[in-house]
Amino acid sequence: MVATNAGGVNVLRYGDMRAQVVGVEAVLADGTVLSHMGGLAKDNTGYHLAGLFTGSEGTLAVVTAVRLRLHPLPTEVVTAMLALPSASAAVAAAAQLRRELDSLHALEAVFDGAMALVSRHLGSPPPVGAELLRECPAAGGDAAGGDAAGGESGPVWLLAEAAGRVDPADDLVAALARLDVGAAVPDHHVAVALDPTRRRRLWAFREQMTEAVNAAGTPHKLDVTLAPDRLAEFVANVPAVVRSADAGATTVLFGHLGDGNVHVNVLGAGADGGP
């Protein structure tokens, strides 16, 4: 996790791995051991070795020990799932929630054909917006999704989670009611879960995505991080770009909308071989 500067679903709240590493020990290629494990909040004594080695993927040294920043575990958590008409609507919703909700803990997106794939894998339609599903070829359907007419993406399912020491449910519900994404979000396209069992059911449609993709075939995987104003265009256009290189390929998109990171998975003819 240190060598790759891993992130995860809570980057928008806590930052990536680099933000958690406050001390590091590493061994250079010649056997020299560099150790800076003090963990001070402010340390001006030379290079910031923790930041340098985090994300270096072993090219500079082998990390042998780290000192990590810890965060209090939130005791109150509420999760919501929204079915939105497009990636641009999801990006707008995510930006508004980040501005208005201090307790925001996660913002995840499952795009169009990806939701069809994971729903088929789970044997269950999504809790909201099931009528919006467009089939993914990898799930046995007919349409790839992701590049609808007019250069706009298909529907997107947004997971928004708030957490803290004080129950954030009222704040999250109020923020959802204020969303301005070009049109009102119908009540039947919003689900809010307070208890762990219902929250796990919502999260299953995001957390089982990797398993669903792997069950459909051997994917080519890419992690792409974009500025918010580029993300909707990317999601709308990348399936067609992939098909222009391989007409039999299907693109499955999901990821961390809170930090602009999209997991691009390419399945289908030729997708498991070649560069």
C-alpha cells in the first residue's frame, strides 16, 4: 500500500496513503538503511523521505517499516444510493455534496453497464433505478452503455456515505434534498440506509464489482484519475474509443467519484491478450 500510494473509498475524507505515512524506514540498492521514523507533525530536518518513498513502487528503495497516522473510528454511519441520469449529473451531485457535507466519508460511482454486470452477478437488481439499466455485453446483454447519443453517458449509481461521532443522517438527507443536477432526483431513485445490514446491501453493488468483472472474463485494468470537469466526457467517450481499437471489447467503468478516480476494465474479444 505504501509503495503504490494506495487510496480506497475514503480518500476524500482522509487522503491517500502518502497522507497517512508520517515516518519511514527503507533500504537502498546498496544496502544502506535510511530511517526517519520520528512521526513529528512538523519536521524541517531535510528531505521528506516518507513522501518520497510512498508511491515510488520500489524504484528508489524497499520500504521495510512505516509509522502511520491514525484516525478516530466514526461511530455513526449512514449510506445513500442515488440513481442519476448521467455522469455529468453524478459529477455535479458529488461536487455539491463535497461542498455542503462536512461528514462526507465516501463517494463512489457505478456506471451504466457496470451496474448491469454486478446486478447479474449478485442476482439482484439495484435497490433504486432498476428500470434505468442498460445491459452490458459481458453480462449477456446487447448494449455496452457509456456512450449514448449526443456524447452523454448512460445512468450512474452514486453511493454517498457520511460518518462521524454524531449521527449525520439528517444532514445527509437534507443535502440530498438540495441536490441541483439539472432536474429533481425522484424519491424512488434514492435509498438511505441507517443500519449495518441495509448499508452492506447498498455497498455490495460497489464492493462486488471486481468479482463481477473477473467472473465475466480476464480484464485489462487501468486506473485513470481526472479533474471533475473532464470526468463526464471521459466516461461518455472511452467505450467508443476502446471499441474503435477492438470491436468486440466491452468497457466496464466504476470508481471513486470523490477523488476523480475511475477503474477502467476492458473485457471481450482480444481483451485478455496483447499490449
